[in-house]
Amino acid sequence: MANDKWSIAPSLVINRERGILYSTATANNANFMVGSFQILPTTKNSGGWSLVWNLFFPTTNNQRPTTKMAGWGGVKRGYRSCKVVGLCILLFSLAMIGLPALLVRGCSWSGPSQTRQQGPMVRLQLQTGQVVTMPLEEYLVGVVAAEMPAEFHPEALKAQAVAARTYTLLRLSTQNGNNKLFDADLSTDPENSQAWIPVSEMRRRWGALSFGYYYSKITAAIRDTAGEVVVYRGQLIDPVYYASCGGLGTEDAAAVWGYDVPYLKGVACNWDPPSQQQPVAAAFTYDDLFRRLDIPDKAVPSGAGLGGLVRVLDRTARGRVKDLKVATETFMATDFRKLLNLRSTDFTVKDVGSKVVFETRGYGHAVGMCQWGAQGMALQGKNYKEILTYYYRGVQVVPYQDSQP
Ligand SMILES: [Zn+2]
């Protein structure tokens, strides 16, 4: 047995310090099986170890394998066929180890490093209150991942990436009284700024198998639009967006928020899928409704019925509720929506016995870019610049200059 000659063909070595290695070492008198695993100490008592997957073969045909090789040696094959089998095993090994590693690591060797480009740094306040600093382009990965479904078309993701970059640079350049944060530029709270999620949350949402694909898709959207922003007459815009207009089209900022913004004008939107146009019901008991709206009992006329209780006073040109009156109180629809946590201001009201039901369509404030509309435009072959210049009127997509406010 000791005289058997074996040459070691490629081995796959997973080294604790050095990662996955490919070894072509040659040795004699080896007496372990093809495909066997070994754990070997690294040199000079360093405490390290290597996991070796041996893919070696006999150098000659006439050597009988040892009893330890019985499983393999019973098959009489030449060196050439061994080589073929060995190659197959090697490829299989790479597929079994390399691919999962690539997915689990999220293509990190071609992902974050390429988005870490020169540019502004963002001080981000996390939900815990902790402030972390990171490059803008890296921050944008977490924003796009949080703000738009990763399944969306690459051009829609690019539009989102440029909008998010524009918003961030606008916030970085206007450190004014509106910023409620002391030590940070932005927070992860979508109420205060853009939503943002860390890589661990992306992994949780997408799952280990899809993580690599979606992560590289989003980093590509950011990399392919690197440094690009949306400007109106040379000034960064406030690129507001929302999930879906429900097919009703977008609104003028003036109709929703009461102040005019030249590039935030209502446009038709014919791309929201039927799933986004279905009414979604939100039901409230009368007591709950009055409590949320802070309406005292005495303001509620007894036996008034729904018609006398909830009245729409005004609608936007596109038909969304603009102002309404509940009992004796008048509300702007945007405030009303927040108080009841409704999905949109495109709603109808129903009385179903002991409850009031609001049926909403679409999701969001309906000013600026409709994300589902952007997805629909992308699916019809429009690129991100066409999407952005459609939803933001009179704007340009340009490389960011530091001199821009
Ligand atoms: Zn839309």
C-alpha cells in the first residue's frame, strides 16, 4: 500500500485565513479517496486550518487501489477518464460552493465597492438614534431598496436612484431650520426623510437566494446613474414620489399642499396595474373616528346620519378629496388622511351600520413621480430620463455640480 503512486490533481482548499484556494500540489503515497475531505493544520503551529477537498487520481492504469479506495478502485478507468471526471467534480464543486458564496455574500466583490465612489458623505441617524456616516452612493442603495420594490424594471429603479440622490443632495445643501436632526443630515424615518434599510434587512426581505440578484440590480441602477440629479432651471428639485396614483393621474402640488411648485404639475398616468386600482377599505366605528379626529361628542348631531356627518366640500381637478367636513370640523384631505392613516385622498365614504368605511384608491399623496407608473413606463420601453422628465415637468437630468444649491 505504501508503494502506491498517486499524483494529486486539483484540490479545492478552503483556508480559514485565505478563503477558497485552488491547489495543484503533487504528492506521492497519498492514500485517501477521490472527493474526500481533510482538515489540515496550516504551517508552524499557527493555529490555522485548511479544509481540503481532494480531487486526485492515479497516475497509471495498472495500479490497484487500496482497500481504502474500494469504492473508486472497482471501476477500471484510465487516467484520461479520471481527468474528465475530475474536471466535472471540480466544476461541480465550484458550482456548489462558489455560487452559494456569491449569493450569500451578495456579489460583494462587485457590489458595494463599486458604489463607494468619491462624493459627499451622508450622516444618517438610525432608528436607534445612532448616527452613521457613509458615502452618498452607498447610502442610496439602502434608500432605493427601501423605497421601491426590487422586482421593478431597471429603468424604474434608475429613476428612483436619481430621485433619491437629488433629494439627498438637496437636504445636504440646505441645512436649515427644517432639519430637526442635530448631528445628522438625514434619518431612516420615512416621515422625516427617505426610508433606508441596512443590508441585513435587505437579506431578510428578499431571502438568501434572491439577495445577490436584487442587491446587484439596485447597485447597478445607482452605478449606471452615478452622480446624476434632477434640476429645474439649474436648481435641485424636491423630487417627491409615492407608490401609486391608482390610475387617476398625479396632482398639482398646489391642489394638495396649497403652494405652487412649477415642476410639480398634475399629469395623466395610465400605467398603474389593475391591482393598484382596486379600492381598499378602511373601517372605523364612529367613536374611533371622532377620537382620531379629536371631535367632541357634543359637536356630533344626533341622528344626523352619514350624509350630515361626513361631507366632501371640495375636490381636486382629478377628483381626489381636497377638503371635507366631519360634524362641525373642517379638514384638509391631506391632514384627514394622516389622522386616519388612509392610503390616499382618493376615497369614497360609506355607512355600514355601526361603522364608517373609507374606500381608497392608489397609495400616497399623488404629487410627483408615481412609482407604479414609472414601472409601467419602463415596461413599455421608456428610460429613466423619460420617466423623470414626465413626472417632473420642465426638468433636466444632469451630472451634479458641487456649485448647485
Ligand atoms: Zn400612476
